[in-house]
Amino acid sequence: MKRSLRFARDDCLNYYLYKMPNAFVYILSNRTNSVLYTGVTPNLNKRLLEHKTKFYPNSFTAKYNCSKLVYFLEFQNIKEAISFEKKIKAGNRRNKENLIRSINPDWKDLTEGCWIMKS
């Protein structure tokens, strides 16, 4: 019986990891672009709202005022997104800066004037 329960739970996990329709990797910065934070989420709008309102006041992003979205990329599933996030985190700052500049050369807050953050 335990085996079948575990199998069912594993199937649910596999569905979450492989079939989830969207997942995002994103990079936040502070106002002066001196701090970078890389994250992954299935719900970018909700997560950005949490960062901007400092919903978790003891978090890294709250402590260092990282709320400016400078990069994001959508993936078909969370597993691919997590893999890419790990690659970004393993890289040095120069690689992260180059990635940001590839889509946002002026380091503007991508939430301004965008569908993100609109209810």
C-alpha cells in the first residue's frame, strides 16, 4: 500500500515538474544596480508583488531593496527554469550583467509599462 501511495505522489510531482505550463527565471536589482538577486517562480506577477511590498521582511531582497525587475525569461516547465536559474547563480556577476544587457541594456525596471504587476 505504501508503494502505491508513493507512486501516486511521485506522479503528482512529475506533473508539477514537467507539465506546469509556465515558469519564470528572473533577476532583480536595487536602485543603484549594485545588488543582484536571481529567482524562479511559476507566478511572476505574484512573486514580484511580494518583492516590491517586502512581503517577507527578513528576506535578502527586502534587506537589500531588490525590487527592480531587470531580466526575466519564461520556460515551458519549472524543471527547465530551475536548471537555468542554477546556471545563472553559478556564474559570476559579469555573466549576469551580460545576460541582463542582452534584453535590457539600460537596466530599466521591466515592470513599468508592462503587463506584469497589473491586476
